[in-house]
Amino acid sequence: MTLTKGTIARLRFPGRLDISDELETRLLREFGKEPHTQEHSEQDLHEQVRKYVNYYNSEKGSVSPAK
């Protein structure tokens, strides 16, 4: 299974995941194609995307502004 714009739209549903347009582009680049060695199950794909989004958002929030 691969990540699609439709899947991202469902993940964006209010109260779920905060996914910016920049992050959507990164997610599609990372998870939009099947890996060469294995196929992602739906559950695995959702878990990997959730971890990626949470990490991305925590890193973005922890960056201090330039002085």
C-alpha cells in the first residue's frame, strides 16, 4: 500500500494530524511508492506516517527563531 492525497486528506480530518502542504509533499515523496524490499500494510503505513508527522511537527516547534 502507498500513501495518496486521499489518504492524507482523511488523516487531516479535524482532530487527527496537523499536516501542512510542505509536509504533504515530504510524505508523498517518502511513502508514495512501495519500498523495493517489502510492501507496507495499511496499518503499518498509517503508523509510519503518524510517527513521521509527529516528529516533523515536534522538530518544527522546537526550532528557535533566528536572532
